[in-house]
Amino acid sequence: MPGHAHVVGAGPAGWAAARQLARAGWSVDLHAGEAHHPYNRVEVSKSLLAGTATAADHGLGAVPDGVTLHLGDRIVVTRGHLTRAATGEELSGPIILATGAIPRTVPSLADAHVLRTADDASRLRETLGGGGRGVDVVGAGVLGMEAAGSLTDAGQRVRVHDVAPEIMSRMLPDGAAAWLRGVHERRGVDFALGAEPQLDGDAVTVAAIGIRPDTELAEQLGLEVADGVVVDELGRTSRPGIYAVGDCAKLRVGDCLRRDEDLASARASGIRGATGVLVDAGETEAPGAHAPAPARRWSVQAGLRVTTVGEVVGTGTEPGAGAEHIVVVSEAEEFESVVVRDGLVIGAVAVAKRPNPRGIAAAVGHPWDR
């Protein structure tokens, strides 16, 4: 008999988990911390920030049959169990944690704006009003550069600060990052890199210094946490009956822990967690073991789609790494490159108005013979 489950968190991972269980005939309580209908969070730093769309425009779809959506529903831990703060009702049955991640902060940026939710984007737009004050974006990672692009589109004067010498150092090799920085510079973005931020007191400050998994509930429940809730390939945590998916989870692969912070991975994680629930309930067979796909990340900024596949950073700088970054295409609005080690393509970068325009991503895992 199909059962009943609770999903805590209604981002893409939680939504995917709830939908997968509903398709299997289960009833699901989906607890959303925000007051908005679940929406595509990757748009927070893009169209929502630019003011060209609302959260409703990026909704994840109609609530599936069998799913009861609870908006603005805060979940807490009471005497070792998850409960609804408003009613005290204890969550029973399988529980999937999809609590996502929260922005990192430092004391010096305590009053800065952050970008994680639709309400964050609305607050920043209201503060900026008609413009003219300028914006200091602290952090030149993916979120910071997406925000810089959206704010520039909205007519704001933007300066990006980072202690790193180049933008997007966790996602792009230096050559690709320098090319993309040039695109932003031609659009009017200023950069202050390689030093502690010197902020303009009259400008609006946006802190984009990264995110960290929201593991507060998991820690209070005594689950294994290591910069994320540690899970197996089916989302199982260290406590039977509790699963974790999305940005809050960290997948154990052999002796390593891995967390992929992108939309496709979040959705896939949600489906895996729901499958874990069904497997443990005896309603389906466990899928066969398979090697994880190469990490894939993407970002949309300055009118371009940035895609990386496989190992593209941290591969050619360490002694003995033996990896080479080879630029294949470098034009005004298109850039492609590969990272090659021992004659094999281990990573690829594609930046253009459409994703992977020349198919360079397909080279990953194959010999490099160009």
C-alpha cells in the first residue's frame, strides 16, 4: 500500500521528491518555508533581481495530486522529532529534508543585502529605487557575477570586489574567467580584485560570498553532517527513515563526499531521495550501481550561458597535476576550451548565447586529438 511522507523544503529538490512520490501513489505533505508558491530559485539573481519577472512567473508547476502544500510552514525540532512550529504536530513516517542552503556572511557585511530568495531580490530592488547610488557586489563567484549582470541590465552602476585575483575561480580556469570578465567590463562593470574590498559608503552593498548547506535541523536531529547532511546514493542519512536531498545534502561516493550545486543536480537528488523512500518501503527495487556522471555546472550572465563539464578548475596549478587548459574558440561572444590530462579530456568550458554551441562538452572522457 502506498504510504505517506513529509518533505521539508520546497525548492527544486524538494519539489522533485514530492512529485516523484506522488507519481508512485503516495500522499505527501510538502512544507515550504517561504510564502511563495515553489519557484525556480536560480532566477533570484537574474530576472527576479532585474524586475522583469515575479516568483509566480517561474513557478515549478501545479501542485501534483496527492501533495498538500503548506506555505510559510516553519519546521522545528522538539524533543528529538520534527514538528510544525505553528501547530506542534509531529511529522511521522518517512521524512525528506530539502532545506537547501543559506548565504554565507561575515561581520563586516552584516548589513549588506544577500540574494537567496525572491523576497531578497525584491528588497534589493526597493532599496535601489530609481538608481544612481551605485552597487558594490562583494564576491566574484557565480552568484556575484550573475547579480552584477542583472544589476547592469537594470541600469545600475556596478563594481565587483573579491580577494581572489580573478572571477569565478571555483568554476572556471583562469583563461576562461579572464575572457568572461572582459565581457562584463565591456558592459560597464568595474572590478576591484586581488585585495580586501574598499567599499563606497554611498553605494548599496550586496554580499555574494557563497552559500553553506542549511543543516540546522539535521544537526539537532543528530544526523551525520560534514559540510552537508551525509547521504548515500538514495538520499539515506545516518538515521533510518530520514533522507536528505539538494543543496543541504552531501553524497558519499566511495571514500569521498560530493555536493553539486546546480539545478539539474538538485532535481536528480530529489528523485533519488524519493526512490530511496520507495525502496525502503519495499515498493520498488534499488537501482543498479552506476558511476556518477561528470560534474556539470552552468550559469547565465551578461546574456550568455556558461557551462562546464568535468574537471575544469584546480587541475593545472598543483605540482604534478599535469593538466593543460586548451582554448578552442575565443571570439567576442563565444568561448570554448578543454582541460586535457595524459591525452584525455577531463573537462570542458562553453560560453555562448546558446549552450554548448559546438558540442565541446561531448569531448569529456575522450582522447584529445585536435
